[in-house]
Amino acid sequence: MKSFSALILFHLLLSFAECTAQTQAQILDESFDTVTVPDLPPGWIGASSWSSSSSSESPGSGGNNLVHTGSGFGTITLPSLDLTAFLSGFISYDARRTSSYSQANLVLTASSDGGATFPFTVISSELALPAATSSYQLISMALPGELFGKSDIFLRFEAQGGTSSGSNIRIDDLVITGTLNNNDPEGADSTAQSSSFGFNSGSSTALEQSDDVLIPLSLSVTTSIRGLQFDIMLAGSNAQILTIERGFAISDTTAWTVAWNNIQGTTRILVLSKDSMVTMSGEYDEFLWLRLETNALSNSSAIVESVHLSGVIGAMEPDSAGMKTLTAGISQHNLTILPRKADFQTDLEDVNFGLVAAGSSANRTLFISNPTGTTELIISDITSTNQLFSFSRDSLFISPGATDSLVLSFNPTQKSFGNQNTEFEFTHNGSPTGRSVIIANGSGIGGRGDANKDGSVDIGDVLLGIDAVLGIRTISSDGQQSLDVYPEFEGDSFLDVRDLGVLVEAILERGWTDGTLLPDVLSGPPAPLAAATSGIVLPFENNLRVEFEQLSSASFQIWIHITESIRGLELSIPFVSRVDLSATASPETVRILIAGNSGQQLVGMNSRLDPRTRSLRILLALNAGNELLSGSYSLGKIVLENAQTKPGIDYAVAYDSKLERITVRYDLTSTAAADNPVVETPILSLKMPYPNPWQLGSSNDIRIPFEVPPSPQPPRFKVYDILGRRIDTSDAHVFQTYWRWAPDSDLLVPGLYFIRMETEEASFTRSFSVIR
């Protein structure tokens, strides 16, 4: 069992080598069970994404744990540690992660300057979290030698976050132990040669309404003892002492008397030998047992009952050094009384149904268990936040230790499809909170308007319809059914220009005339379009680049630059107040080019300024043989609502002559008029290197992602060891979004290293470890 206290508790271990005593100390022991969720223990300082939680109890102390939730970065710092009296030490804890939280996204660092900087890596990424998901694993690591002999040491968990708002990691039963410097008078254990009596441990747990709670007391003596007296007091009214039970050393009832009596809330215990019987010198871990009974709790929250020991007196045998005294050892035991609860556990924390044809159904089986529950798990209600997702039963009853199953379903329809997600919420009587959520997602394809079966209704479906009407391309019967939307929406089993007209109008409005909204436009492979506000430039070849040329404080010319011919383009630009797509600009304007095609195009260039969403939508669709060739083209002019707002793009989709998606990039470095410069906010960040740690002899390169604003001068990278010596990186390469280096095993030894990125604006440093 583990202590809830952060006090240093000393105990002796025998040396295996030279028969000399080596003193170990418990520096920190935290189970997070003495706080009220979501509070942090005293001295722990963390971001809002860190909190205590009663969900997903650990197999150790159970109860609460420490959790980091979400996709964002967040740190949490442990209380100050004084390691001046220690030679070495270890840290251990139980850790758990969800499948959407990468094993590499947690690192434990240390500071020796009072928390100003954290240059030491205690546990590197991919070692600080378990490889397996959804179960706890013990993590243990030696503390860096640079921390010992110093005071005001801080340890910090740095969490990178998962891939969704529900991603999380959990930490419980964190223990730090150290080896004392017995050659240091201030650090030596002054009680190493004394005799003591006290609790065997500082904490334990028990269920409410239990009469078999046993708390051991231990005796350590350097001489023989013939009697013992002490007092026990319970601070609260949630438990009471039933009896005092003997350990093996005093199990002989004819040789030892054990008696007790309660005096005004304090129980005095007396142990006395008969016929001059004594216990010999040594350590007795279970000299006595307190048997307690716990009461029913008034609510569903755990309660800590403190048991105090005082008034320790020992009848000690004298030796050559004279009379010996008996001192108190661990004098307080915190008994956490847990309510009798069911345990809600699932084999999955999120469910992915994949691609599912509209009008059909996909099923996944969820197994729900009650592995450590002390009563029946009753799931009284199940709900889904999205009606396209359903479940096979409304309620379940699961006995302690048993498992049952539930079938979850995803049912996209002809009207509702595309990327869909839901939260299955379970209301139950189980731990931790009586409410649990399973996140599910899936993509419905082939619904109304989705002829190319990608889960989206966009310009690609228009192009496919054009080819089908002209007889250039044969499409499947279900693809034809998706496009047959005239008359609205029963269809007439024929595809013609009327169906294309309805489809184009729906795309411009992002919804059908019956009020059904279109699925979200898919950004498509190889990567999503960068939003203007995100400041991200994607590391892919530019088949099509959108650029805004600033003409005045709020007006911009829209340009597209293409490296291969395109047949279709769909753009949505937010916060537009006025638009003039007929405006000419050098060298070529798309609308003029289309008008000169003698009417051969069927759709051409359409636009719609939507007052509801304050977005301008542009739709460009050409029939085969009239593609836009590689080059630069103007789409026209726009005026934004606010002169302080930079132009952005909600989404962009483009197709080539083969009707395959091509990459679209929004260029953040818009060309500005000389008398109206656009002030760009620098984008600077350096991510964590990977793999970390790097193994000597490995053939893997070390990569470290970064983000910097466009500049003719690329960032510079340098590697240093812990002594500040520069490491040769002549074989490294700087790419658009990451730096790659193939380390030479002959230049490195196991230890801590630092990668430094330098730009004209700032510099950043990240650490990594090298292991054998």
C-alpha cells in the first residue's frame, strides 16, 4: 500500500555485498486520492488540461489518478524536492493511455535551477508511456545523477496531446525513492541504529461496511523487549476498532498477554510477556494487527479516515550501552474508505466504422465488463448524439467479474452521409462517475449527389456528371442514381443538364432545396487544406496554389497558379462583403477565357455570395478538352468586411483531367501593394524530435518538425552534448517542415543531447536521449 503523504519516510535495507547498512528513503509518494476531483495535490502546478480524475482506476491504490486530456500541449510540475542528502534515486508510476494518444507524446524532464529551465530528460518519449493501450503499466527509471546533492529540484511532465478532444493519459501511484549518503552527517539516517514501533505503511484502502480491515504495525528493535504500550485514535467516525490481533512473534497466548481498552475515544493497547519471555532484536513487519470495521458512507465519494499512533513505550532489555528507548515510527495511517460500486470498463474507447455505403449499415461489437466491481453494474440508459449511430440494447445488467456485449451501428442515408461522428453516452452505477462516453466515427459514401463515392458533394461530382451526360464516361448505376436529382429529388431515371443544374445550385448553396445540408467538403489526399488562420504551410508539391494580391486596405485580387491542367475548382472564401469576378487582370482572367470557348463548356464559372455564412463560393467546371492549362490566372476581385482581416479559405477542392484530386495550397505570403503592406505574424515552433531515445547502431534518422515563416534563409540546426560540445551534423538536411540527421554512432555515447534551431527571429532547443 502507498502513503498519501509527501513526507520522507526512512527504512533500512540489507546490503547484498558487504553486510553494511545502506539507507533508503521514500522522497515522494502520491496516489492522488486525498484530493477532490478535479483538484491537484498541494504543490503540483499544471495547465488546465491536467487534472485529477476518478475515471479508469488503477490496479494499485485505485481511487483517483492524474489525467491529461485533449490534443493540446500541457505541462504539470511536481512539488520541490530536496536531494541534498541523496546519492541516487528512482521514480516509478503506473501509466495508461488511450489509442488516440501516441506513446511518444509524453516526456518527463527535470530542473536543477528552481524550475527556471528543464534541461534534463528523466524519462524520454516512447518510454514515459506504455506501448499497449487501455491498461496500466508500471514505468520506472533512475533519476539523472546531476540532480543529487542539490535542493529545490523540480520534475515536470510535458504532454504533447492526442489526436482528439477525448484523447487522454493517466498516471497513478507515483513514488520517488532515494539512497541516502550515510557519510554525510546531515544526510545520514539518525534512527538507523534505534528501535521503533509504528504502522507498517502509511496508507491502505477498504470498502464501506467491511469488518475485515487489517492494518499491520511493525516493530524494529536492536535489543530484546519484554513489553509494549501505545495509544490508537481514529480521527473520524467512519470506522472503529473491532479487535487487536497478534502477529507471529507473540502468537503464544501462554507467553504473551495482549489487552486493550477504550478511554474517551482513545484505545490503549498493552503487550506484556509472561515468565520473563522476550522478543529478540530484529525487525517484525507484522508484530500486531488492528482489525477495523468501516461504516456505510453518507454519499458516493471516498473518505479518508486517519488512524493515529502515540504514547509508544517499550520495556527494553539493557545491553552494554545501557538502557534503550523505543521511538515511534510511522505514526499516522490514512485509510481510504471506498463506496461499494460497480466497475464500468470497455474494450474500446473509440470506434471507427470506416467507409459505409449510404443506405446500408456497419456494426461493431463493444464488450463491457465489471472486472473489479463489488456490486452489479447496471447500465440504465444509452444515448447517441447522432441519429445515424444506434445500439442494440437500451440497458444491461452485468454481475461482478462478468462481461457482456453491445452492438453499435452506423447507418448513413441518402440524405445524411459523409464524415459523421457521435458520442455514445452510458448512464450507469459504476465507477468512476456514473457517466461514460465512447466516441465513434464513420464516413458514409454514395449518397445524394456523391457520384464518385468519396463522402462529399463537390465539383468532382459535377465533372463526373458532365462526362456522363456527354457520353464521355460510363458511371455505375448507383453513381447515376446519386446524380439523378431532377425532378427534386425523386429523379426521372435520366441524367441531363437539369440534374447538373440542381447539383451546381446545391453546391453553391451548400444545401438542397428541401433543407438538407451537404456533407462537409473533404480536403482529400494527400493532406487537408491549410486554413488561413492556422499558419500552416503543407509540405507537398503545389499542383494548384491560391494567392491573394492586396490592392487596398480591404480589397484583394484572387490568383490561382497551376502546374498542370485542371478541369474543376471549388473555393470558399469567408468574410467577403463585395465581389467582382468580371474584373480583368494581366495576364489572363478565367471568366474571359471561358467566355471565349464558344459555349463548349457546360457549366463554366459560377459564384455565390452567401449572406448567411458570409462566404463567397466559386465553382469552376469545364468539360473534357477545355481544361485550364498550367499557368497563372485571375479569378477576380473581392472586398473583405474588415480591413484588418486577412483573406482566408474555408475549403478548396481541385480536379485534374483524369478527375483525380490534386493538392491545393493556400499561400500565406500574399503579394501586397507597396503602399499597403500586410503585416504577417511570424510562425515559429520546434516540435519534439523522434525517435527519442535514439539507439546506438540504429539506422533510423532523427527528425524534428518545425514551423517558421517563409524566408530566403532556412533555419540553422546544431547539436550539443550535455557538456556543451558541438556534435558534427554535416550529413543533416533541412526540409520545408522538418530537419533530418543521420547520427554517427562513433560520435555519440549514451546520454542527453540538445538540438538547437536558430532563425533570424528566435531560437529553440529540444532534448533527446541516446541509449545502447
